Amino acid sequence: GVGSAELTPEERQQLDVLIAGLTLSRSSILQAMAFCLDGSPASGQISQRICQSIIEVQPGLTTPQLWARLSLLSDVLFNSHCTKPGASMYRRQFQESLPEVFERVVEVCDGLSPLEASALRDRSLGMVRAWSEWSTFSPQFTRGLEATLCCRGCQRPGAEPPASAEKTTGEAVVAPQLLQRLQQWRSATDHSSLERACRLRGLPTLDRAQPPKPPA
């Protein structure tokens, strides 16, 4: 199908080198984005590799490097409306992994100083708000991503929502009712239905609902 072509071994290696070498410079992100758009017939593999480069715990990965990878993801999304075959599939392919991507961001925030964590969370919320303005995803999905970023400990089984659930960083406000629903989904026993509900709402699925791994 569209976007399901295979990268060659050389292309996979080139993509890995581009991702590993990403910095916050526009030229670095532009070069990687151009590769992703030129390789859009294999958008499935490319989107998966970008998301895994964020989700996987990697010793030595710095916060600026993490943000550079998020910026690449966002830039590819923004340009996914181009006419290149397979490019339009990036939106759906990224959507599959974004809840886990942002749960990993929360795990990283948990290992940073309060000031650094607030800055990373605010920038991430700003990115989600931009996607909302672009109408990239449904409002339900982006609200779920905001909930993942804001409710912190309440994502994990047995944890209580924070007392200041409505007083989050940035402009996003996560209603207590949404946090309560998140807890209900987490305690559900029908895992297949829960996974479908979570993915539609931009929330991490159960296999990521565990104590955070130490950030790099």
C-alpha cells in the first residue's frame, strides 16, 4: 500500500545517521526532513524509526537532541501535504506512536530540574497546539496528548491525579473529568478495547503504563 515501501539497507543507515546527528540548527533538521519527504514511499518505516528514536531509552541522549527529534517529527507532519507519493500517510503513521512519544517526554521531564522540566513541557504543549491549529489531528486526539503531558503521575496505575490538575504549565488546561476518565481506562480489564480507546484519544496504551525508565 501507499507508504509501505521498504528502505534499502543504505537508506536505513543514512536515516539513522541523520537522526543521530540532529541538532537544533535549522539546516540539520531541514536535511533530515528532506530525506523523509524524498523517501515518503517508505513513510511507514521512516515514521517508525523517528518515533523509536524518541521512545527508546538511549544513554547520553541530551534534552536538546530529544527536542531536535521532536522538531523533525513536527516538520515532517507540517510538510506531509506535499505531492510526493506516500507523504500524506505520515499523519496517520505518526498518530499511532505519538501517545508513547509524549509519555517518554514526560519520563524525561521527571528526571530534569523543575525549571528544565517546565520548559520542555511548555515547548511540547506548544507543539501540540500548533498541530491543533493546523488541523493535523482531531481535537479529541490533541487533548489526549495534552493530558499525557500535563497529568504526570496520574498516568500510571494506582496513582492519584495531582491536586492542581487544572493548573498546568503553558496554556493547556486538562479538566479533572478527563483525568478521571484516563484512570478508568487504565483500570479496565478489556485491554483490546482500552487500547483502541486510548489511541483514538491520544493516550498511551497499557504496555507503556509502567514506572518511568530513568531518563538518559
